[in-house]
Amino acid sequence: MGLDSKSLVGKWIAITRPAHQSQPIEKTLRQAGANVILFPLLEIVALENPGLQNIQSYGLLVFVSPNAVQQALKWLSTADVKNVKIAAVGKKTAGLLEKNGITPDIYPSHYFNSEALLAMPEMQAGVIKGQRIAIIRGEGGRNLLRDTLRVRGASVDNINIYRRRCPQKNANFLKQHWQRGELDIIMLTSASSVANLFKLADFAKDNWLNQLTLLLGSERMQQALPKNFKGRVLVADDPGDETLIKRLTHG
């Protein structure tokens, strides 16, 4: 993922992805001359019994993220899914499946979100009506996929295989960077991360976040912002690394 823009040179950017997912975009930002702060606002915790025992009874599995793939592969082998169609929400999720010997049948090539997957011809009512579909995801995720596919005539189950938790106790580390003039942009890629940030920063009492730019990984994440947030907001089309970088350099 190369960059031609010089707009990031000297910028201080905080990455809030889970620690195991931050390395690629961290590398790209550093190569572009940015100063990177790693401050994960989420970590992934596997569930003890995710309910994948009868996965072969489904006609289609939908993996909503790389985390869903990583956690599912602790329980599933390629043999378990060889007779099941596979869908992925985005290229990164599809690529991780392929890396582990599972070829996805359906995935959007441009955007990484549920809306893009639902817009594909293979996911329309005339194709999926009557199918039994499992959505592999984390606890507390959106129900847009499930609800839309049910309306289109499919029998759909959410299978939760992990949960998210915040690994931080407070936002003092970020605030100290800001006080030293070493924080310009905070990159946020989920609504949970947005909520965690403002809770940790005790925004109701201390509104220092108003001095910063937030880069959000989707338009719907704006709904998680406090109404009295006055900082600058950049919104990417999806939370994929390439899309976030593009929004940063054209912001």
C-alpha cells in the first residue's frame, strides 16, 4: 500500500485497532512520515463454546471480519466447510480465508461493509430465498445482515464466536500526547471503539477531544459520537486500511 501524498509527514496519528491488526497500517503510516501512536481500544476474546458443531447443515456461511475468520478456524477445518458456500464482508476477510485454504464464493471487491455484500447479485431474494445461512461474527454486532437476508426469504442464524472488550483503563496516555502537541488524528474503526474512547476520556467532564480530528471507518459510526463533540470528523467509506489511508490523504 504505497502513498504519493506528503500530507502525513510529521502528523501524529493514533491507531485504535486491536493490537494484532494494527501492524500493516502502522507500517504504511510510518513510511509516509507520520508518527504513530498505538492505543488499541478493543481486544478480541474467544468464546468457549461458539456453537459451530453443526456448521455443515448450512448452505452459506458469511464471515463478517478477519476476526471472525481467525476465531472460527480454531474450531473448523477446511473439510468442515468444503460443501458449504462461503461469503466474506470485504477483500481482507476473503484474503484471510484463502490464506487458510478456504476459497470464498462471494465477496465485494470495493467496500468492506455489510451493505456492499448485501448489494451483490448473489445475495438477492431470487438467489438466497429458502437457503439456510449462518453469519459468523462477534457478540453485539449489527443485525443488518441477518434481518435483511431474512426479509429476502432466507433462514438466518447469527453464530457469535468471540466478544470484544476494551484493554485500556483510561485515556491518559493519549491526553499526555495531546498536551505535548503530539496528537493530531485518532483513527477509529468501530462504533465500540468510539464509545470506549469517549468513556475513557471522561468526555462529559473533560472535552479535550474537541481539539482533535477523528477519522471514522464508516458513516454510521458518527451516530456513536457525543452530540457535543466539536472536533473535526473525517469519514471513510469503510474501515479497510486502504480506504482509511485514502481518506487521510484526501481529507
